Amino acid sequence: MKRFATLLTFLALALPAFAQGQLDPLPADQRFDAPVEFSTGASGESLPVMLNALARSVGLTAVTDDVPPVTIVYDIGDPKPFRQVWNIVLTLNDLDYVLLENDVVVVGTPASVARLRAPAAGGEVAAAGDELEQRFYRVNGDPDQVVEILQRAVRGLDVEALPGVQSIMVVGTAAEHDRVRGLLDQFDTAAEQVQLEQRTYFLSNAVASDLANVLQSTGVLGNGDEATRLEDFTVVAEPRTNSLIVTGSASVQARLSQLIPQLDQARQQVNVQVRIQEVAHSVTYDLGLDLTGGFGQMAASILDTGLSFVFDASSIVSSFNIGAILDALETQGLSRRVDDGNITVLDNQTGTIQSGGTIFISIPGSAENIEREIPYGVQLEITPRVANDGSVTLGIVARVEDVLSTTNDPSFLNLSTRAVSSTINLAPGQTALLGGLMQNQFTMTKRRVPVLGAIPIIGELFGSTVSEDETTDLLLIVTAQVID
């Protein structure tokens, strides 16, 4: 694009006759006598842009497709009449114009404007007495595509697209214009305007921001063949009142008024009872419970005496109840209740239980001390999910950590950790038994007669040594009940 810079100062517009003698005069319209300003910055402005701005100042729509894209630098000083400024700018840039219907003005080179003024040579031969008439039609679709359709439908039609003003120019007889109008009415109708509505939906259970994200990611709303794309509505979450502000058509609102109550359901609650029991390994064999088959995982079988893996804790299986058995073992010192937790959790939420404490350790560092918190005792993490059939799927993570001993180094601890993690499915009221976590503990006790037991070599004769090897199993008894 060539850059053309012209510095023009109109102090008094001394040559109006020269400026007006080259062009056809504008019609006698008061708006063309209104004073206008016309100036560019020091760096100049595009000539087509300035012509469009000048035309718009008096309500004209300019078509400047044939105007050279040069840069001009103009300054007319005080406002001057539009017709005077218009004629001077066009004359100095060797341009011409033609004023058409609907306040459309086409600006271009004299040759291009002359072709526009001349009647079309081609096209269908007009009948005797029929005159060719030039008309402009504003279209809704792409002007180039509209021209292509009209040329296919009316053979020999002289039609030209005017994209800058979203219009087409047709030169033809009255009959041809009637044909063009009929075709435009058929295929170039404006898109139907959808009336948007705004409604507020107050939520009782769901979180507004979460539900808004769900609705915005659904993709399509609708039933059967009638579907509405997501772009046709907007959803805004209002956290203070926990509500949704939806803007969309009536059909979208009707669909959402059914969908939102379905998603705004109250979540069920699940009561989970977890009992952690430490039982002597010899006792589990006496009971017929083989908890070693899983080897570090949840035991897959409970043998021989009739106990099934999942059983009803309220019924008598093979004439005994596991809860009563464990209670009896506690009284005999053969079992120890590590923890007995009871927690109520919302559906698909996670609840935690910690029974124990926390050890705080400060480890010296180069810049600052590193603080660590180490929990010990029993830690339970439970996540229930209620299915449509009423069954409960439980995600369970259980850890039992004991401090075995301490050292002189405060940053070092000797911990014993036993953990189990599993996902099980239970009917309401059923109980599951998880096991397979074994712990071996070796204890040696020496007793000596005072003084005599300390004599070398023969001191062993005056004392006794008792060694005990104890193996225990860690059992988890889990019961889930849905609370209505």
C-alpha cells in the first residue's frame, strides 16, 4: 500500500468554484449544508476511513471499495458546510460519486462510477416499453452468496453484491425486480429472534457453584429431536442465597425447571460403625477363622464354622454372634478392643475418626527448623456411596500406629504401623469382617535371686528365664446403615 501524505490547510476555502465544478452537485437537502469538521492527525489517516466518517456525519452510508487506500493529512480549520468539504476532498483525490437510494453513496474512480451510472448492457432483453430500473436491496445473509443464488434463479440477471452496506444492487425490469423480491422473501428472511427470560432457582441441598458447573457442561438440553445447545443459555451461581440465575429461552427454562429439582435432591446419610479388635492368633484358629489367606490384604474367607465373609450381625450364625464372641474374649484377656468408632457421613462424603494423639517433632535445618506432626493411635477414613438399590459401597482406610520406643535423638521415633484399605459393598444393616493383619511380639523375662543370681557362671542356677512369642490378628468389623 502506497502512502500518500498531503497537508491541506483550509483557512478560507478560497477555491470553491474549482472544487465544485468537477462533480455533480448534491441534492438540495439541509443536512448537506450543515457544518462539519474534517481533520486528521499529524501522522495522517486512511482516505477510505475518512470518507466513511465524513459520509456518516450527515447520515450517508458510503461504499468505498474502489477508493485507493492512501494516507491523507487534512485540516480544514473551523467547521465548513458538508457539500463544500465533500466536493473538495473528492476533487483533490480524483474521485467521483453517485448518490443512490436509501442514503447509499458509492465513491470511487470516475471510471468505476461511470459504469455504475450506465444502464446494464447484458441481461434479459426487456420487452417493448419496459425500462430497466436500478434498485438496492438490503439482505440478511452474505451478499455474495445471495448474488450467486439470484443469478442461478434468474438467468441473465444483472446483480452485484455490496458487502460494505450488507446490500445488493439489481438492474432489471419491473418483472425481474418482482421476481427478486419474491426470492428474497423465501430464503433471505431474518433469523427468528428468541425471547430470553431470566429466572432464579433457589436450591435446598445442592451447592450453587457445583450445580452451575454441571449444567454448563451438559452440552445439550432437550428431549427427542428438539435440543437446545448450551450457548443458548447462561447460568450464574449466587453463593449468598445459594441460588442459580438462568438466562435463556422459554423452552430452556422449561427443561431446566424439571432438571434442577432432580439434581437438587437431599443426600442420604449413612451411619457406619467400625470396631477394631486385636485378637490372639491362637484364638482365631480355635474359632475356625483363617485370616492368613489374604496375606496382607483383607481376608477372603472365614472358614469351617459357618461364618460367611459378609453376614448379618443381628442373626445367629452357627449358634454364635461375632460381637458377643469378641466381648467374651475381652473378659478372658484373649482380645483387646483397639477402637470402637461410630460416625454418620453424608452420601459420597468422607468422614474421619482419630483416636490417639499427635507427636510434634522439630528437626533442625540450615535455615530454620522443620516442624512435623506425626499422628499415632487409630485413624479411620470412611467414604460411603448409596446406590439406587439401597446398598452401600464403603471405601475404608484404617491405620493403627503405636510408638514402640524412643531414642536419645528427638528427630527419630520407632513406630509400629498396621493399615488396611478396601472398598466393600453392603446391604443396609449387614456387617463385614476385614482381617489379615498380623503382628508378632517376642518377650523375654529373666528372674534372678538377689546377689546369688549375679555370681558369674553359677548365677544362672539361681534364676529362671521365660520367653513368650505372641502373635495377634487385627480385625475390622464394619456395619453400615442408611438413615432415611
